[in-house]
Amino acid sequence: MLAETIKEVEDELQRIIQGQAEAKEAEHERGRQKLEEDSAKAEVFRSMSEDLYGQVLAVQEEVDMAKCEGTNVTKAKGRIDRADSLYKEAQASFDKKEFAMIKPKITASQNMVDKAREALSEAQNAG
């Protein structure tokens, strides 16, 4: 009877150990999947961010050139400065891995780039 009880306890301990190992492996797999997802998101945001940065720089240059040519660029300058600021906020969110904040900031910055282009075009056509 004692041997039977010992065997039952040993079997139960073995099931507990096996269950803990399976739980640990499942947790490890969830962590690996999360890391893969974050890495994929980071790559998408990095690409979006690089494209946006190029656009911000290009419009900043266009605004500076128009200003040198005597065009009133106040409206366009305000918008492109805001686009640059939003871009930098997106970068800060990226650095902190605050993925939920990146896309809205990139979208808002892109909108400001587009508005700056429109404002610059209007200013050049008016002058």
C-alpha cells in the first residue's frame, strides 16, 4: 500500500513537472511570436518613416528656394515645420516601441507635407 501511494505521488509530481515544462515552452513560443510581430511592424514603420523623411526634406528645400525667390511661404513653412515635428514625434515613439502611436503621427505628418505642397503651389501661383 505504501509503495502504491509513493508511486501515485511520483506520477503526480511527474505530471506537474511536465505541465510546468509545457507551460514554459508555450510562454516561450508566445514571446517569440510577439518578437516576430514587433520586428515586422518595426520594418514597416521604418520604411514609412524613411519615405516620409525624404518628403519632408524635399518640401523644406522647395519652401526655402521659393522664399529666396521672393514668394510668401509663411503658410507652407508653418505646415512643413509641423510635418517635421510630427515626424520627430513618430521617431521618438518608434524608439520607445510605442507602435500604436507611430502610424497616426506618420499619417498626420504626411497630411501636413501634402498641405505644405498645396500652400506652396498656391503661393507660387499667386506671386
